[in-house]
Amino acid sequence: MESENAVNRGIQLSDTYKKLSVTFSWNDGFLLNRYSWLWGSLVYAFNSSNTLSFVAGGNAGAYAKNTLATPLLLNNEEIYNLLYTYSHGHWVINPYYQYTNVPKNASIGILQGAHTNGGALLVTYNFKHGVSLSARPDTLRRVEPS
């Protein structure tokens, strides 16, 4: 799957109404020291064992920074995830689909845009005393020009 900015600095607002949870974040993406990334998620809990989530994020601007830690394409991507989570007893099963897009932007050096499609299945077994074992088979994804 594509890289995601799991660690960043910013602010986050979250709220829950009945079975729906909503989260919005304004942050610095891949620790860019530039607050131009937006993330949002909607999570619907059908019951205590089944949830469906939609997560979207991306750079709301354009940023020409290109380093080993923060490559140009990642700094300017959009990420969309659709996730289902099932939990029962010791098991958690989480299939998901991810789409990413990097739009063409010649002014910052992206001469051709691209997008990816992919999916994964995360399976976790939780043992006693805080120990768990996970497996994650992924699909092969294709990077295609936009």
C-alpha cells in the first residue's frame, strides 16, 4: 500500500453521535513544518463487532519539498481508504481498499500525475496478557499515469 503519514503535528477535532464517529485533522503531513494537510474520517458502528470506515486525506496545497524522508510525490498525494472491521473474541479481521492520487503539477516538478489502487486483509489474534499475532496479505497494485 502507499505510504501514509501516521505521525504528524496539528490539531484534531472528533465527535460521536449515536453510531457515527467523525474526525477532522489539520496537520503538517509528513512532518513538513507546513500545515497544509487535511484528514477526515467517518466511522459507522453497526454494532460492537462491525464497523465501516471511510478515511480521506491529502495536501490542500502544493509543496515542492523533495527529500529522502519527505519525497515530492508523497508530499502532494491524496489518500482514500474504505475499511471494514470485524471483531469477535480474540479475533480482529480488517479488509480494506486504498486509492491514492498525485495530481500533475508542473510548477512544483510533478510533470505527470499518477494513481494507485490496492487492497489488504489484516488478521489479528489477541492472546492473553497483551500479546497478539498479526498477518497482512496485500494485493499487488499498479501505479498508473493520470
